[in-house]
Amino acid sequence: MTKDPFNPVDTEARALARSLIENARHGALGVLDTGEPVVTRVALAPEETSVLILISDLAPHTAALRARPKASLLIGEPGKGDPLAHPRITLQVEATFLEKTENLAKRYLAHQPKAQLYIGFAAFHRVRLSILSGLLNGGFGKAYKLGASDFSIST
Amino acid sequence: MTKDPFNPVDTEARALARSLIENARHGALGVLDTGEPVVTRVALAPEETSVLILISDLAPHTAALRARPKASLLIGEPGKGDPLAHPRITLQVEATFLEKTENLAKRYLAHQPKAQLYIGFAAFHRVRLSILSGLLNGGFGKAYKLGASDFSIST
């Protein structure tokens, strides 16, 4: 099939992408681990053009992101009926390991209050996933390719 | 941190893995697409040591799986509270594109009745994801590495 399945990006598509990110509490992170894709759950706190995650040395994604910071993050939970009829977005991201500042902890804990129990542990790292591009699927026939600038609030 | 975070696989771990797979209606599929991990949602029907998915030529994962059948599938949905306190499993899988038989369609539709609308379309393909291994995370401190044989019901 050679038909281009993507619609032109418009205000509505950008608003849906923003809403998916702002309402997300977790996502499925795909990293490359010794050549293989590996998908794990991460809890997250949304930012404007990125999301914050808190990851542990005990999880395989942490070493994988240190070795190779480019990754993919699926956000958006299905409701009832056909799981594919519900909107979701695949973000291509680049990870940066951050300093353990008070401000950052506050911002993360505002979205993930239960993480208070372990955010202070030495094995847990705060990582920013900066959005490089996105593949928005709003349901059948509603696919869009978004660039990094489509995620800015001022867009 | 050099501590091995994995517990020895026992009956309880195998039962949790089975229950996650049997109750799953969708998962996050990670494929390798021109060298990058890409995570998308798939609807699924569980089998004993594999899961069936129905994927479209319009979605990027379909061409990616044809080019490179090894992939990763995250299964298990979080409930309330900390998203990381809820059980999930990362399956490493290998994809096989299947013949379009009546039996297979029945089995898939038993789990995904809404797919009746499009399972007959030429652009939709039935694919078996055979389980090669699994990384079970039952919540904090409850991680297990499972081999292919741990997924057999007779185990």
C-alpha cells in the first residue's frame, strides 16, 4: 500500500497531542538494549516539550538510556471497546540525566506523589525525555506526524 | 549497583505472568524501525506461548516487523496510585505473519469483537508473536526473568 496515511497537522491535532501528554501519568518506554528493542513501563511528569521520568539502576532501561539516549515513548490509555479506537501518541525522545535538584523533585512529585517514598534513593535518577517528533493516532483514519515545534504551547 | 535484582522464578511468578497475558486486550509493541526503537499500541488475543495481533499496512510497525521480526511487548495496565506498583511484563517476541484462515479469525475475534469491522480488509495482517523470554515486574522488589518454557501451561 503506497497511500500516505497521515493527515496534515492542524490546531486540533496539536491540542490532542498536548492533552495526551498533560494527562499522562505513565508511558511505555522503548529503548535499544544490546541491539534489541525493550519496552518497559515508566511513571512520568509532563513538561512543555519533554517529560520527566524517575528511573532506577535496577531496571534495564536505565543502563540502556545511558548507553544510547534515543528512545520511544507511547502515551495514552485506551478505554472501553476497541483498544485501537482510542487516541495515543508515540514520541521519539532523547534522554538527559539531570542533577538532583529540589525544584525538579517538587515538579515530579506534583504528578507522582507516591514517588516520595523513593525519589531520594541513590539508585533513582531523574531523566528528561526531550521530544524530537511524534506519531499521533487519534483513532482509525486520524494519524498525524508531528515535529518538535508542534509540542510548544506557543505554537 | 551490582546487586542482581531478580528473584528465582517460582510457581507464583509463572501464574502472574500467565494471568497478565490472559487478561490482556492490548499491549505496547516495540519494534526496530530504521535503527530506532518505536513503540505503538496493538490490540491482541492471548494464546498459550504467544499472542495474536492484527496489524495494518498503514501502521509503521507492520513494515518494521516484516523487515525484522524480533520485537518487545509490554503487557499489564496500572490501576490507581503509583503506576510502578502494579504488575506488568515485558515479553521479547518473534513475529510470524500468518495465513488468513477462518479459525484464526474466530480466535482473534473472540477477544476483539470490534475488529469484525476490519479483520477482512486486505491491508490487515494476522501476526503471531511467539514468546522468547519475559521480564516480569510484580511491583517493587518483585522482578523475575522468565524463559520461553515458563509460559507453557503444562510447566
